[in-house]
Amino acid sequence: MSVDFWRGLALVTIFVNHIPGNAFEHLTHRNFGFSDATEIFVMLAGVAAALAYLPQFAERRSLPTSFRIVRRAFDLYMAHIVLIVCCGAIIAYAVTATGDTRFFEALHLDILINDTVPGLIGLATLGLQPAYLNILPLYIMLLLMAPFLLLLARIRVGLALAVSAGLYVTAQLLWLNLPTFPSEGWWFLNPLCWQLLFAIGVAIGAMILRGERPVRSPVLFWIAVAYLAVSAVWIVSGFYPSWDIAPVPRFLWDFDKTNLFLPRLLHVLALVYVVTYLPVEAWLRRQAWIAPLVALGRHSLPVFCLGTVIALAGQVIRAVTGGIFPVDVVLIGGGIIAQFILAGVLEWYRTETASAASLRPARR
């Protein structure tokens, strides 16, 4: 339940952040620390992958389970393509209605207009990544890496983390990333670096399956609290130093999101440790109001897709209306309500399907 709750909360936060400039984005936790909801979502994806697939790997059913994972990645791939088509249609309508082609440029969809054939190749190969539509390609790549990671975790979780950390450090030192196409560039969320956070999520999921509790160290807790406090003051004060302390590798001290530099990684880990250390989980289990957020997290893919479409439409509406506060209230409030309604309908369908299956007479 708690995994779905935090994933639902992350989805709401991502939705708010995907309408830049709205009056409510200043309330999300990215304004009070180095990381944002994307880090939480990726870590929880690793936890969910471990809970869903690791028992099958432990039972030596690696091949059919790997096929399930690849099939899930293909579902995400199809959702990503449909999402680009829907969002592209929204932007195309905005350009048609306003005559302002900058909408295409702002979301990097102008490539499909100016270089259609290479653009279609980029679309099919995930090399074309319009703005705000780059989370699913990362998730797809992480799922494709997951069978190998889970195989290592079956042997020893520490081995999986060591291999993942080695790839992370290698990618940072050698500046390895996947190229975009047809425009020259790199993926906005580098899978070779973000896979470490996914692997940490897998390790957490493995601990949950084994019934293990995290190490409860007061010293580690207060170090994490201090780190969160420093990062909050850092971000709120707007302190952005221009120092360069080379030859110390940049990933150790800078805050780049593309390559998940170490300060961002440590921030989300500190946040998770503090929440885990405090009795937050026990308190949440007693709260009835979290049910809608749990439903959001349980149906994360369709909810994310709907939220992304509404967010892109919201960007257009804000650009046309000037971004006044009442419009923000309608966009954010209406978008969140729409996601809750979708999750509620899907939850009702899931429950009804399960009930019908339980009442179906067994075959003789």
C-alpha cells in the first residue's frame, strides 16, 4: 500500500511541475531540496519491480519472468508513442489556432515538422524526446535492464548494487549517455546513470520481501536530516555557486539532473531514510484519506499519461490566457480531479473483474 501511496503522490507532483509557472509549483518539494518527484518515481519503480518479479527469479523462473518484463516495457513503449501523438495533436491545434509556431519549438516537436522522415525514425527508436515526454523512455530502458539486474539480485543483492554502482561511476567519468536522433544531443534522463537509483529501489524491494527492516541508526538519521536542511536552505536561498573544483569529478559536487549527480542521489536517499525512520508508514496505514492516492499509484501508467496530456494542454492555455491565478486553480484542480476519477474507474474495474473471476465456477 505504501509504495502505491508514495507513487501516487509523486504522480501528482510531476503533474503540477509539468505546467511551468503555475501558482502551485512552488509548493512541490523540488523547491526545498536537490531532487524532485522524478527521483522518487524511479526508485519506487525499482521497488515495484522487485516486489513483482524477484520472487519468480528466486524460483528459477527467470526466462518467462524476463519475457513478462519485456512485454511490460513494450506496453510502455506503445503508451509513449500514443502520448506523443496526443500531445502533438494538442500542440498542432494550438499552432493552428494562434498561428504561433513557437509552440512546436518549445516542446521540440518542430523536428517532426521540419525533418519528418528522420523525425519518425527518432520517434520509433526513442531518439526523439519532446520536452516533458522523457520519463517513459527512461522507464522503458530501466525495465529492459531489469532482468539482468534481478538475476544478479537473485545471487546477492550486494552484487547487483556493486555492478550498478560500477556502471554509474563509469558513465559519469566517461560521460556516457544515449544519443538523441535526428537532432544531435543526449537523452535528458541518462539511463546509464539513473539505473543506480532503480537498483537501489530493487534492493529495498528485496528487503521488504525478506521482511527485513532498514538499519535504524540515530547518527545516520540526524546526518540525513542535516543534509536535507542544508539542501533546503541552499535551494530556497537561491545560492548557485560558479566554482569549478576540477580535477574532482563534476558528478561529485554539481547538481545535474540528466546524469543524476551525487548530491541529487544523496538527497532522495536521505529523504527516504528520514521518512522510513519516522513512524510515517504506521500512521499512513491508519488514514482513510490516502485511498485515492493509493489508487493513483496502483494505476500509475494511465494516470501518468492522462496527467501529461492535461499538463501539455495546460501549458497552451496558460500561454494564451497569460497564466492568471484562476486559470491555474482550474487547471491544477481539474487535472488532479480528472486523474482521481480515472484511477477510481480503473480501481472499480479491477475490483469487479477480480470478483467475477472468484465467482466463476472452476472447470472440471
